[in-house]
Amino acid sequence: MTASPVAATTAQFKPETRLFIDGRLRDSSTGNTVENLNPANEEVLGLATDASAADMEEAIAAARRAFDTTDCRPTTNSGNAALCSCTTRCRRKQKTFVPS
């Protein structure tokens, strides 16, 4: 029996634990990480950055600047179109999600 290609790929995966704020990756101001646990069995799934309140404030300020200075704000029509498109694609693939 050969190993699953998914298992081989998963073994090489190195998750990103830095914060992405204002267009750049950086460590949190605490420098800490926390374990992300599976609630069913408490198995460690990975690590997440332990961001501080200061990191949160910086992220909010960066998001506000981006919102105020770009034309990438979603409109009601574009949001509805994206949702309808997603719904249509999900319905087409429904049998692959939940086999009969």
C-alpha cells in the first residue's frame, strides 16, 4: 500500500503564525503563540498567534485606513452577486458534499 498524497503534502505544511496587519506579516507584540485544540479530543491542531490588545488596535486602524482610502468596498449588489454565485456553485456540487 502506498502513502496518500494528501498525507505526504500535509507533512510538509508549515503554517504561518505571524499577524498580517497593514499589508505586512509581523510577530505579535507579545511574541507568544497559543495551541489551537480540537474540542472533541483536545488534540493540538496547530499554533495561533497570541495577539495583544495593541495588535488588535493596530489591525483595526489599518483596516479603517484601507476602507477609507480604497475603492474596494463591497456594495450591496456585489455582495448579493457573490452570494448568489457561491450558492449556485454549491448547489451544483451538492452531491459531492453529501453523498446519497
